[in-house]
Amino acid sequence: MEKSCTLLIHFDKGTPAIANEIKEALEGNDVPAKIDAMKKAIMLLLNGETLPQLFITIVRYVLPSEDHTVQKLLLLYLEIIEKTDAKGRVLPEMILICQNLRNNLQHPNEYIRGVTLRFLCRLNETEIIEPLIPSVLQNLEHRHPFIRRNAILAVMSIYKLPQGEQLLVDAPDMIEKVLSTEQDPSAKRNAFLMLFTCAQDRAINYLLTHVDRVSEWGELLQMVVLELIRKVCRTNRGEKGKYIKIIISLLNAPSTAVIYECAGTLVSLSSAPTAIRAAANTYCQLLLSQSDNNVKLIVLDQLNELKSSHRDIMVDLIMDVLRALSSPNLDIWRKTLHIVLELITPRNINEVVLMLKKEVVKTQSGELEKNGEYRQMLIQAIHSCAIKFPEVASTVVLLLMDFLGDSNVASAIDVAVFVREIIETNPKLRVSIITRLLDTFYQIRAARVCSCAIWIIGEYCLSLSEVESGLATIKQCLGELPFYSVSEEGEATDASKKTPQPNSITVSSKRPAILSDGTYATQSAASETAFSPPNIVQGSLASGNLRSLLLTGDFFLGAVVACTLTKLVLRLEEVQPSKVEVNKATTQALLIMVSMLQLGQSHVLPHPIDNDSYDRIVLCMRLLCNTGDEIRKIWLQYCRQSFIKMLSEKQLQETEELKAKAQVSHAQPDDLIDFYHLKSRKGMSQLELEDEVQDDLKRATGEFVKDADDANKLNRILQLTGFSDPVYAEAYVTVHHYDIVLDVTVINRTKETLQNLCLELATMGDLKLVERPQNYTLAPESSKQIKANIKVSSTETGVIFGNIVYETSNVLERNVVVLNDIHIDIMDYISPSVCTDAAFRAMWAEFEWENKVAVNTVIQDEKEFLDHIIKSTNMKCLTAP
């Protein structure tokens, strides 16, 4: 059986000390050598060594030492050595140290007295402690506060021992007297803590007697008061009204730790709007006043919890929360925007969007290294605002379009996706968006952003002037044709036969990209990075961004250009009365497509055009040569309809998720009805009245009944022993991320008292028992709740097994009841979740998730098999099958 450990020191196993060397150093007169030897002995003992031969040496040579460091190390040594034999009786040689401890407790030096009193707090052997009690009690009245505060803790530790109440019968009375006269804040806190732990009624009486002076007490004592209030109100919710007043008064305390605890206590105890508003205001003040980013993150987590349960109150504080964006930290930005986006209402949307616009403009300064990622977050936040409240789209869309040429590709793609959605959902903005897009198109440097922008031009250029401007813009960005000259091709052919030069084109490295439907497309690495002009670009960047990207070998973009040209020419046929102009535009489009095919099949580029892009461009050429009404309908109408369908499905999915979140459990039909208006209101403050109303509303709407209701709890109870066993045990298993909590109920089925009953657990697999449950004494036919915490270090399936050991008064031998095994399944760690397409693709590429697995199944239908996988693995399908 493992022992509990009160001391932890790092130990380097590389050079272990030898017991004889330690003994020699301890016997010498050199104090530094003696200190070093004591440290080595303590570390060896902590790592499993016994060293029984050292005890007498330490008693003879270390005990008489006057050096304070040696005396401190001696107490640490006495703390960790084994003081009892196999039967639990104190070893006779331990009597030797009692006289030394008594001398230390009466020592003229305050430090020696203090550390000895602290040592007694960790001593559990009654036989050693009993003769020292008079000396401990004398120290309660010592002039020095360091000694008094440690003496109070020693009294508390002794009183909490199994026989402590017999050893110190009147300890609560003594400590209460000390509390009334004590002036030192730490000693006062320790005295109140002792009453709180050992005589709770006395602590409550003291608190209520001095309720007007609580705000003047020290920070340490106020923290213990809050802990007492939480404990009392959890056991007796009817009395919380008078305690909430104390908490409200402490909200003005100078200590930030106290006001943080006050806010948390208020939220946990009360649902009254006044109390919740006071707590939320306190959190917002801490968010703005504290400079430590970790504190800000903790406070934001608290505000996030408040948002889910008290949204109406949090809506009024949205601008205070937004001020946290001034902190230059990515995690703080992310959490702040997450909270704010769920608090937006028609009343505050304009203020929020104005603030977000100011932040976007700030990111252009380039002072912060994470500006690109922050800008991407802000763009996504504005996108969400514009989808929820379309009327604000007009104020932000033109500003954001300036970032289409952003060097941060991710934020530029977000802008493009935002513009694509807004131009469909806000028809009034179509003309201004298209005009601005055509003006700024040449600034775009990323291939994926170019693809999206060209698609928008092809779909939403409707009038004659827009179509002509669209064709002219694409032609200008492609530059002069052809894309290469014959002489360049000859040079490239010669160069390919020779050793490649250092300046040759190594920019383009093709790899498959995952599309939204899960299929693959060839994608150039150049499209992912910031634009860098290759050697074969003719002229400068002014020759066109599309031309530069095509000359890096990005023919997926070339296929998108071909499709857009086809759409624009087909629409030109509808809006242009002159056939000559239509034919001229058609021939120019065909010439561009032919030039792209020639470039793809030439030796100028290191990689030829891929088959998908080749087939797509050839299809566009055939369509332009042979147009018809059916083809025109497919290209000009059906493409838009499929995009509209995608947006409507996305909106429907978001609505369903909101509905699922909004569903709350209702009260049970046999619950008692509490008629609030028939209650007596005498002596109740406005806050208490509000709190009563909110509690009644919670009962009526079933908010007191959480997800883990009784019916679900019964499903998770595991029987550990049989009904015929003398001890019956069952466990309720709770799995939360990487923590497993076993709540074991043990029932004594016999007619006699069971002593030293202990739940012994062991684990197999990557599970680790955090702490060993203590021993209990169980009266006849009584029960006990025992909790055990287990940590999970991996997602492998693990097993928990163990037994219950106990003693009876009749038999000296210990009895053992073996428990059933508890199997912890990997499915308990998996919960369905969602993420965006872009995030999924990024993780797919980063973690290399793709693994081919041979499947042997009788299911014939793919949809049915997918449903089976989802159900079996507790996962969620991100795309509609």
C-alpha cells in the first residue's frame, strides 16, 4: 500500500549517495557537510530507501546541533521516516525525539519554535503528540505572531486527528478566545479557519456578530469568510439572503483576489439580476485593470459562463468586454470575439461593428507580429455580424475589400468568402461591390483569392458596362499574349538538357489539395505563399497578377479564368446588341484559352498542365464555339442556384444548432409548486426578494435539473460487489476530458462495526490513481460515499480493479472483498463537434490523418455505412452526405 507524501523534492538519480558517506559526514563537526549529508539522506528516503542505521547517528550527532538549517532538515527527516511498525504501533525509539520536540517548542528562538509547530501539523501519531500538547497551548499566547499563527494550525491539526477531540476537548473555546483578541491578520485567519473546519457553528456566530466589520478585515480572512459562506449556503440554501449582503459589501474590497472570489461566489449562490450584474461588472473591471494575460483569460472564461446563463445582463456589458481587444494577445482576442459575437443585438450591432472596423484599421500599422491572424479573426467576426444583421454589411464590405490583396492569405480568403456571400444576400450592394472589385482586382496576389474573385466577377457582372469591364480587367491582368516566345522555349529546352541553374524555376511544387466535397485537385505551392515573381515573367508586376500566377504553373487558376471568360461571353451575347462586338470578345477569350494550353504543354514550365484543368479549358473552348439555350441556362443560372442552395443549407444548419442549444429541460409533473406571492416578505431586502423569484423561476423551468438527471445517472452506475457480500459497493463513473471520478457508495450489510475500511484501487493501461482514499469506520448497516480521482494519460482502453479491506472487532485478521473490474472505454472521451472547412483542411495537412483501412462489412449502401460509423464512433459528419 502506498503512503501519502507531504514532501516532494527533485532527486537526480545519476549519482546516488552512499549511506556510509552520509553517516561519516553526520558524525563530523563540519556544519556545511552535515547539512549536505542531511539533504542527501532526505532525498534517498523520499525515493524508497529505508536507511535504518542512520536514525541513532542522527539522534546522537544532529539532535544537539544549534544550527537552524540543521534543525529544519532534522524536522523534514522526522516527517518522512516510518514511525510505526507493521501493526501500526509507534516504534519505541521515537520516544527519543519527544524530549527534543518539547525543548524546541520552548526554545528562545522564534524560528525554531515556529518550524517545530509546523512540523506537528503533519504528524499523525497520537503517542508522540500527546506529551507535547501543553507546550503547544503555551505558544498560543506567545508575543510573536509567527509562533501564534503556527500554534493555531498545530491545534487545528491535532483536533482533526481521530482521537483529537479527546486530546483537546476545549480547543474550539480556546481558539474562539484567541480570535476575539488576536490582532495579527494571518493568525486571525488561521483561528477563523480552525473554527470553520472544526466548529462551523462558532465560525458562523462570529461572522454574524461582526458582520459590519467584515469589509475592514484582512484579505486572508475575507477569503476564508467567502469559503465559509459557500459551504453554508450549499447545505442550507434558505439562509443565503443574509450572506449575499456580506458578499456584496466585499465587492468593494481593495484586494483583487477577494473581489474575484466574491463575484464567483455571487454567481454560484444567486440568480438575482442585481447580484449577477454586480458580479459581471466586477469581472469587467478586473479584465481592464489587470495587466497579466493569464488573469484576463481566466476572467474571460468566467464571463463566457455568465453569457450562457445570463445573456440579457451580459448584453449591456458588451462594450466593456470589447475593450479587452486592446491586449496584444491572440488567445485574449479569440475569446473576447467569441463572447461578443453571441451577445450582439439590433441595439448594439452598430457600436460593435464600428469598434471592429477601428481594430481592422489598426492592424494595418504592422506594429504587432500577429497582425495577420488578428485581422483574420476580425474579418470573420464582421462576417458573422453582417450575416446576422444584413443592414450593417454596407458599412463594412467596401472597407474589407481593401484587404483582398493582403499578404496574409488566410485573411484575404476570408474577405473573398465574405464578399461572395454578401453580394448574394444583399442585392442592393451588388453594383458597388462589383465596381470596387474590378478596381482592386490587380492588387490580389494569392491564387485562391484570385479564383474566388474571378468567380464573383463571372457570376455578378450583369449589365453591359460591367461585363465589358470584367473582360477588360481579366485581359489586362493576363498581359500580352502569348505567355512565352519561341526563343524562350528553345532556351528552356536546352537548359533542361543541361544541369539546372540555381535560378531555375523551383517555386512550383504540385501537391493535392482537398476540396470542400472531399475530392482532390492539383494545387501549386505558390498559391499558398506570398507572391514571388518567377524568372520567366515578362516585365514587372504591372504586367498582371494572373499572368504571374499562371507562369508559376497554377493551371487550376487557369481553368477558373477560362470558365469566367465563358460566362462573361455568354452574358455578353444577351446584353450586347452588336454581334461584331460579341464575336470579337469570343475570339479574344478563345485566344487566351489556347495560349494557356500552349503554356501548359510547353517546356517553359517544369510541370505540364494537369488533366483536370486541361479538360476544363477544352470544354470552355467547345462551348464558345457551339453555344445553345440549354448550355446558357446551365452556365448562367444553375451555377448561381447551387450557390444559393449552399448558403441556405448553411443557414439552416446554424438555425438547427441554435434550436438545439435553446432546448432546456422542464420541471417534472410531480414537483412541488412554490407559491411565491403567498410567502412572508417581512425583513427581506430587495435583493433577497429578487433571488427568491429567480429561484422559483429556475425550479419552474427545470434549470435546477441538470443534464445528469436521475434517469441518466442510473445508467452509469456499476455494481462492484454482490448482494450477499458483507459490504455492498457500487460506483457512479464520471468521465470529464482526462479526469475520471469514481463516486463509490459502500454499505455495511452486517450487524457489527467495520474498522479501518479502505477502498484499495489499482489501474491497468494508461490510467493513474491521483490519491489513495483514506480509512473509514463504518457503523452497522450504515453507508459511506468514497470518491477516487483517476487521471487518463492516453485514449487507450483501461481497466480499474481493486478490493475493499476492513477489520472487525472479533477477528484480528483483515477481511477482503474483491470488486468487479471497471472498464473505461475510449468512447467516453469522444464527443461530436464541428469545425470549418478551412480549419479541417489545415488540420488534415498538418496531422496527416489520411490512412487507408480495409473494411469488411455486410452493409452495401455507403450512406448506411457512414451512419453506422458515426453512431459507433460518437463522431459527426461535417458535410452533408
